[in-house]
Amino acid sequence: MHPNPSRPNFDIPLAALRFGAVAIASYSCWAFGSGVFRTQAALYSACAVVFLVGGGPALHPSVRGVVSPPRFSVYFLLAFLAYAFFWCVGWFGIGSNTHGEIFGSMAGSAAFCRLLILLCKRPVPALPCIAVFFLFHTAGYYMGEAAHFALREMSPKLSMLAWGALHGMGIGAGAGYLLGRIREARSP
């Protein structure tokens, strides 16, 4: 079932803004935590914790009435862990290059979307949701990277936060689309 075309759908922009704020908090670990997080593993873990703790509450409004906030936070945690696993397989396994980034983005997008659809128990076609999530996520990631490189000479910390904001807005927009479809679908 497609979202109701007669009703404005603000899931995408609102989820983008909410998750963008979570991503700024997460990327703050990178921008301001160099004295605290001495290893790459510690830094990535801190960033992940911020996403895991803040992501569910930020995105729950898009599925209000479908699943309770605590349950959705658990669902988000599981889906984001799956996304992060595949992202890390791409980044660390294939390489910190475009091939690794694209693999991580595609496999992570597929895992994130499939898990949320399954856990929310709504009959939503996965392929369009995966495609939209992948496109928004990847666009946000690469626009963030471009902003980072454009701003880093002027303000290294601002450049890191800009990458986080745009990457997070991409993830949030993709999640907003997915969660809007889940909310609009009828229970089986």
C-alpha cells in the first residue's frame, strides 16, 4: 500500500532533521573527542553508542501507533547493529575506498530495511524501501564528505560536524521513507 497521496507526508524531512541531530552528536565524538578516544575502535564505538541510544527515539515518531517507543528502540538497535556490521565489513574488509563504502552502504541498507520491516510485522515491499534508503544514505554520506573536505581548512571541527549532519540527514530521510511505508501498511 502506498502512502496516502491526499495527505502531506512529512516523514522524510522530519526524520532527516531528527536523525541529523543524532548524527551531529555522534560525530561530535570525532570532532571533540581526540583526547578521550585514543584508538579508532574506541572512537567508532563511542559514535555507535550515540547512534544506538539516540536513533530509536529520534525516528519513533514516524511509526507512532505501530509500535511502542521502547519496543521501537530495540528494533532500531538491532537494525542499526546489522547496518553497522555490514558497513564495517565493507570499510575494513574490502577497504576504506569507494568499493568498500558502496558495498557497506548497500548491504547495510538492505539489512536495516529488511530487519525493520520484519520486526514491525507490516507487509511492505522491501526492494523499493532498500533502494530509497540506499540512495538517501549514500547521497548524505558523499555530500557530507564533500562538505568535510570543503570546510576542513577553515574549521576542522565544523567540517566533521557538517559531515555528520549531512550523513545523518541522509540516513534519516531514508528511514523516514521506510518508516512512513511501514506506518501506512496494514497489519497482516
